[in-house]
Amino acid sequence: GKYPLHDARRRITGLVGVARDITDELELQKISRRRSDEMRVWFDLNPLPVVTFAGTDLRIVGANPAALQCYGYDNEKMLKLRLPDLFAVEEAERLQTYLRREGRAIPPGSVAWKHRKASGEPFEVLTDMGNLPHEAAPSHLMLVRDVSGEYAARDALQASEARYEDLVESGLAMVWTNDLEGRLLRVNAAMADALGHDGKGMLDRPLSDFLAAEAQEQWTDYLDRIRSLPRDAGLLHFTSRSGERRVWQYHFVCYPDAEPTPYVLVAAQDVTLRHRYELRIRDQNRRDPLTGCHTRRYLDAFALQATADQVWGCVVVDVDYFRQLNASEGRTRGDEVLRDLARLLVNHAGSDAEVVRLGGDEFAVVMPQANPNVVHELAERLAVASHDGMPAVFSIGWAVREAGEPLESTLRRADKMLLRNRARERS
């Protein structure tokens, strides 16, 4: 400010200036305005409900628009409430204990509560309460997050998991999970009972421990499938603890991104009886109804499974003058001769060879693993038997597979030998 200087006659002789440094005041005003703007953004524009309340009587002194919408009050009615009015009645004692600070500040951290709306409807919330130290009177702030939807989803998930557990454990289907190495992570009661094992004792063991000894190829195929396909189905041959063989048809779904361990969920049903029936029907289709020998379908299946370096042998047999036998003694007698010949071939072939009726009165003995000496010895034994008590004489030819030769070529060479032998005998 400016102040005049006077002489004895009251005349102004000069001016005195007085100044005060208000830099700090201006800075404080600037900070105050900035904090006010920040508070407006944080409080008024906060998408989460925020309520402020007095520390002495818990009277609500402020609520942002999100809080008014959440609780269903207008601002005038909200400011007439006390903090406990926002809580469910059963939370009163717990809230009182929580706010009884004994000189300490409200403890930090999120706390789960049950609040109530203006309509009386309860809902689940998580709150964070804090102190407002710059207020003239002790005041506090409460940030609210409505978690009713999350809790409802959690409860629904828990109920769904409980139903799933009941379905898995009480169902008739065999259910298990295993990792991508085939190690069992879970086994339901139906699977453990079917195999005669304790379910807990099966865990952390490879599934292959419970497969039939001859199912190694199935096991390799199963591992390939679960590692490369999101879902698939197939057959596995199991052996129970008592040694009983069972066939299960399985369906799996793979979860390769599951944490902490990728796994496969598998459901299976026992199809042992159906499998046996199908094999019986298939075998009947491959068997000649008159003699019980294999039909040519066996040759097709054999050729598909043969390996490049496999050495097999074939002995071909054909009844001499069979057409004349049918004409002179009748077809019934001809059928008897064919059945007798089939029995003779089966008895001499042994368990390592299969007898096939090629058609009419022509048969073949197929030896999957053989050498020339073994095949020749079988042909010699059959030649002797042909003249030793058989009601009809037959001609014989044999051959052993040459490198890379298909089965039909081996049979053709054996048949050519048969024709040469027959021609020599008749001459």
C-alpha cells in the first residue's frame, strides 16, 4: 500500500510504500484450485460409488453421482442418512467394531460387506475406507465396488462344478484326465471299479499301466491323437486287476492351454460285448461256411498288414478230378471231400499258418513267417497224406516270397508248380 508523509503544516512531503510477499499465497491458491479440480474428477466423475462421512456421528456429508445411482437415493435424501443406513442390518455390530479406532485411523484394505439399496434390496460390495486428514472436522471416505454379479457368477460356477462332480462320480461312464504324456491326473469311481483298482493308487501312473499287453500300438496312437487333435475318439484294450480283458470306446477333449498342466478329459464306455460280436460277424464274413476256412478276404487283410521285408510261404492244394467226383457221386459227397480236406490242411498247417479256400476245390496254406525248408516239408507231408487214406487225391504246389513280391504273385508261382506236378503225375 502507499502512505503519505506530512510536515508540521500538514503538507504532503512524500510517500511511504509498504509491500508484502504473497508468492506463497498465490502458489497455495493454485495448488488448492488444482486439488479442487482433481477432487472433482476423482469424486464427481469417478465411475465407482464414493461416499464421504463425518468421523464423529457417521453422518453422510457427500456422495458422488455413481453412489446416488448405486443406492437409489437422490442427493437430498442421501445427505440425511448415516453411514450404517447403507449397510445391511446384520452388519451393524461388525461395522461398529470396524470403525472403533481407539485413536487409530481406519485400517486400510478392501473389506467385503453386505449393503442395502433404498428399496431395501441387499447386495454384495467391497469397500475401501480412508481418512480425509485435511478436513476441518474428522472425515472419512468410502469407495464402493458392487460385486454382486461377480459373487453370483462365482456361486453359479461353484454350483456347476458341484453338479459336474456329481455327474462324473456317480455316472456309469468311465471318466479320467491325463496329461499329454498319458499320466493319470484324475480317475472317477466307475473307472477304478471297472479295472478293480483303488482310484487314488492309479493317480500319477501312466494310463498304459492298465492297458492290455498287446495294446502298445493303440497306446502310441492314443498319445499321437491327444497331442495333435483338439478332440477325437477311438478304442483302447484294458486289462483289469483280475486279468479280464475289456474294450473301451473313448472320446476325449484336449485342453492344451490349461494351467498349470495341459490335460485331456476322457469319457469312455465298455463295448467289450459289442466288440466281440463285431469280430465274430467279421470273422464269419471271412470264413467259408462249408469248410470253416478263411475266404479270399483274409488274403486282402494279410496283404495290407504285410511288411516290406516279410518272408512268407504258400502251399496250394487242388483236388484231382473233383468235377467228375461231383458228377458221379453227387454234390453232397463232394462237400464231404472238401470238408475232410480242410480238416487235413488245418491239422498239418499248425497254429502258425492259416488255411484259405481260394474257390471251388482249391485251397492255400499261408505261412506268415517261413523259409523254403519249412514250406517244402509241409508240402511233402501233405503229398504223403494225399495218398494215405484220403477219399480223393489232390495236387500240390508251393512257393516262398521273393524280394518285394506281393502275396498274389507268390500264390501264382505256387499254382504254376501245382500244374507242373499234376501234369507230371498224370503222364
